[in-house]
Amino acid sequence: MKLGIVLNTNDPETAWNALRLGNEALSKGNEVNMFLLGSGVEMENIKDEDFDIPDGLSKFSQSGGTLGACGTCLSRRHQEAKVCPISTMSDLVEMISDSDKVVTFG
């Protein structure tokens, strides 16, 4: 199955759960693409004692998950993508079209 995940929040627990879902799906042999939108593009900067976002991101990347961040959303926040490539709404439409299922967090 091809799973698309859209993360549209910088809430640590929600971002952590999105990564947990993505990592679990990858461990079951699924293809997973995650798109960071709105405040979700801040995921790379989340630091939280209870929710280890950097570890989840590392596992996601090492397991073959694909990550993209909305370039417009990054620009509005004066941020640059570090872990993932800058993406566009066209990339999001393509991810949605290519996915068997799409889940949105936030």
C-alpha cells in the first residue's frame, strides 16, 4: 500500500504520532510519503522531552520514508528545510493522487 501522511501542526505529540504511524507502516513493507504543511514544516525544530521527534525522523528516513515540506509555508516562517526537500502544492497533489490512502494530522 502507498500511504500519504499530511502533517499540518507543530504540536509535539501529534507530530510524534504521525511519525510513529509512518514508521510502523514502513516496517510492514508499505511505501510512505509525508508532506509537511502549515506549521507542520516546523517539525524539524520541535524539541520536547516526552516526544523524540529527531529519533522518529531519523527512523523514517532510514526506513525509506519520503518527506517533503511546503516551500511557501517554510518561506512564511523564514525557515529553510534541513531534513527534507522543499515541495510545492503540485507535489502534494501528486502525493495524494498516487496514494492508496491519505491520513491528515493536525
